[in-house]
Amino acid sequence: MAFVVMCVVVWSKEAARKVPNNYVLLTFFTLCFSYMVTYFTCRYNPEIVIMAIIFTIAATVASVLYTFTVKDAEVKYCMLICIVIPVLLIVSIVFAASG
């Protein structure tokens, strides 16, 4: 169902840009994906789910810090320093702490 809503938003600009319609579509899309994520997380070990949450937060924070610090779009290696290395550091700390 979420795929259908996503297709409606992408292909029908009129439905996506009208105020009551876009709120309804966004709410339905969010509920569909929330249900899907809940279903999949119930099937996994809680440790794995918590590790995935930590990795997602680390990648998000690193991406935000990268966008705040980079002024020039031509910087190539700053992404490696600002995103990949902190995420790998957090991943290695979590794996070392979990045993």
C-alpha cells in the first residue's frame, strides 16, 4: 500500500500539492511504513535491532555534521572523513561492547 501511495505522490503532482490531500497521503504512507518496520523488527533479535538503531543514528548525525561543515560541493574527501570514519568508529565500539 505504501508503494501505491508513493506512486500517487510521484506521478500525480496535483494530489501531492493540495493541502488536505498531501496530509492524508503522508499520514497513510507513514502508517504503512511504521507497520512494516514494526513487523520486521518483531522478527529479529532485540540486540540486532538496537545495533541497527545506533548505526542509523550515527550515520544521520555524521551526514548532518557533513552538510553543516561543507561549504563547497567540490570537496571529495571530506565525506570520507566526516561520515564514514565516525560511523565505522561507532560500529566498531558497538561490536566490541556486544562481545
